[in-house]
Amino acid sequence: MFPRDVTNTPGLTWCPKWWLHPEAAYRLDSLWRSWESMRLDTALGTSRWIREHLDHHLPLLLSNSGPFKGCSITKGHTDGRDYTFPLEEPPEGLYVDENS
């Protein structure tokens, strides 16, 4: 229903194995769940879903810096990318356990 030319459009990308990308799978699941809820509002639900959910997530999913970075329709899925944030231990006392 919302096709995009991800083969010949600079800046857009897609992975045929989208389920191997946790962020993409999470966003697509979120889109589906929000759709199932909002479609029941027969007056404005679908319009609100497009504006508030699809129009937000689709550019992030298809962005060439998004979860499918390095993948393509023609070349397929690319493994081995590490985009985790580096972590260091916070200073002692920065977070107080309020349950203690």
C-alpha cells in the first residue's frame, strides 16, 4: 500500500531479511500493534495512524543510516555490523537505589 523504490532511490534502503534487524522488527511490530488499535476508530483512526506512526517510522526504517544500513535489495542482508554504544561504569553515587 505504501511502496517506495528502495532499489534506485538514493538515501533509501531495505533488507530482504528485515527480521534479522532487532530495531526494524521492533518498529514494524509497533506499527502493526498501533494499526490494530487505531483502525477501530472508523472516523480518524487510519489518518491518525498514517500521520502519527507510519510517517514517523517509515523514514527511519528506510534511511540509509537506519537499521538496514549496509543491506540492499540487490545485495541482500549484511552481517557483522556493530553499532552498539560504548559504555563505561557511572561514578559511584550517581544513581541512588530508592528501594533500599
